[in-house]
Amino acid sequence: MIKAILTKPLDGMPEGTEREFAQADFDRLKKLGAVRKATAGDSAIKRASPPSNKKAPAVTNKSV
């Protein structure tokens, strides 16, 4: 099995989803430009950056 990253939506899964494919399926999808081989950096969890100022007052122009 080969870990791949979708470069096009496939089977209802959005782009960027990591999936595993058999070698033959991976080769066929790569020719179509639908996948690329996953690297070690792809599987790392990406977190949102922390707010720049945690003590800033709440926004007052939001609708209630």
C-alpha cells in the first residue's frame, strides 16, 4: 500500500486528504493527476497559529 495525498476530489473526499492505494491504483491515479505520493511532512498535524494578542478586548461590532 502506498500513502498518497489527493490533488483532486475523489469518492467524496476533498483535496489534501491522505489515503492508501495499491500500487496499480496509485499509478493509474497519478497518470490522471489525481494523487501525489505522501511525504513525511504531509502527515504532520497542522495546528492553527495562536492569536497574536490574547488579552485584546472582544470585538464589539459582531451581531448578537
